[in-house]
Amino acid sequence: MHSLATSTLAWVGFCIFILMMLAIDLGLFNRKPHEISYRNAAVWSGVWVALALIFAGLLFGPLGWELFGAARHEKGLQFLAGYLIELSLSVDNLFVFLLIFSYFKVPPKYQHRVLYWGVLGALVMRVAMIIAGTELIDRFHWIIYIFGAFLVYTGGRMLVGGETEIEPENNILVRFVSRYVPITRHYERRKFFTIVDGKRVGTLLLLVLIVVEVTDLVFAVDSIPAIFGVTTDRFIVYTSNVFAILGLRTFYFLLAGVVEKFHYLKVGLGVVLSFIGVKMLLPVLSKLLAAGFHGLGYPGLGNWIRAANFFPLLTGNAWEHCYCWY
């Protein structure tokens, strides 16, 4: 980066822009509770995809030059790869959101409000997880291999897993909140809180919001390590996550009616996660394989494996090369 001031200005400017877009969304176009139409969802989905592509163009151009100098093309590719990965993995959230809203029988006209505030909470949680993750990788290089192994495990679980079950009453956080915050078992229009017998209590819509937030946190545990297979640049990781999350919110209303027809979605996502995880593990796997051939009495083959550059990841830092695979 050219300067700390430029970096800080980029972070602040990006956050202000996102908050302004969310304010326009809820405050101008969706001020009154109403069911989101297919046309409205399609328009806003197109808007967020277009904004992500415009942002990528800025990274390849003037913004990228100010932030990254000659490395701007590399960072632009990393953003696009990260955005596509996060958006693909986030599609799986659609199933869970659909199950949550069905389980709690959330009226369609209130679903947009839940997802809106859920996105705001997700932005805060993810920036904390991204900062923590990049700090760990900077301090402990081997953490990247743990992330890779975790992605391989998660991908395998998706490939062989069954149907997703939603049991909010068994969630630890939900039970904790319900114990200390009284929750009514009905909706009070679009309110998250209401007054009952002179006391302020949460509505059922608040409980739905908590479940949505917990769900996003669980999915972030899978998706954030995946993007670390592309880059550990905090700005690129966060911006690609934000655009993917915001796009997902509108994609829900666009695809909710047909999402159950995506029979092979989990299989595809499992393959993606496993692929990224294996790529992150390739450097250490190559060393283990070479050591194994040395132990079996084939030192020449072992040395060839160490020296051969048939995978870009076999040399250098794992995350610096992963984006070249997309």
C-alpha cells in the first residue's frame, strides 16, 4: 500500500458507501413492510452484481493504483475470485433461510427487515473474524494448513451429508438469549421489541433475527477460510465478503421459489471447498510425499517432487497463488 492514510480512507469510504446503499434500500424503497416482488428482487440483485463489478474495475484502475500500486491487477483478480467463491458458498444459506422463515412462519412482508438487520450484524462479525484470521496467519504460517484441512473436511461432509435440519430451540445462543431476554411467541408487526405488562420484551421477530445471525456466523466459519485460499489481504477479503452477503440478501427473494430444485448444490459446494482445501494443503503434502519416497528408497523421485513446479502452490506461499487457478 502507498500509505496508511490512503488505506484508512479506502476502508472508511467503502463502509460509508455500503451504509448509504443500505439506508437507501430500507429507508427509501422498503420503508413500509411489504412482500418483495420478483421484479424488485431481480433489479436489486442486478444492482449489487453491477456494483461488485464496478468495484473490481476500480481495483484494476485508479483505486487499485492508489492502494496497491503495480500489484493492482493481481488484487483485482483476487477480488473477483474471492467474490465468486463467497457468492457461490453463500447460496447454500438460501436453503437455511428458507427453512428458518418456514419454521417460524415469518410473514413474507417482514422477511426483508430480518435479512436487512441480519446483514448489518454479519458485516460486523465478519470483519472481526477476518482481522483475527489474517493476524493468525501472519503470526503462525501453519494455520493456513489447518484451514485447508478444515475445508476438506467440510467439503466431504457436504458431499455425503443429508438434509439440513433447523432446531432453533436446541441452539445454545438462542436458549441463552431466551433465558435473559423475555421473548413473546407472536409477531408485533415489524417490531423487534414491544411492551408487555409495562416491561420491554423481545418479539418473535427478534428471535428469528438471532437465529439468522447465528446461522451466518456458522457459514462464515466455512467461507472465510475458503477465501484465505485466495488472499489474506484484509481489504480484499472484506470487500468481496460484503458484496457477496449483500447480493445474497436479494438473491433470496429472487430464488426462494426455486431454490429447492437445486438438487446438486451441496455436491457442487462440497467439491469447491474440497478443491480449495487441497490447494492450500499442497505445499505440505508435497513435502510429505517427497519424504515418503525418500523413506522407500527412491530419493531421486522424492527430490523431483520437491523441485517440480507442476503446481504453482508447490512453491511460495499458498494463498499468494491460489487466485491463479480461477
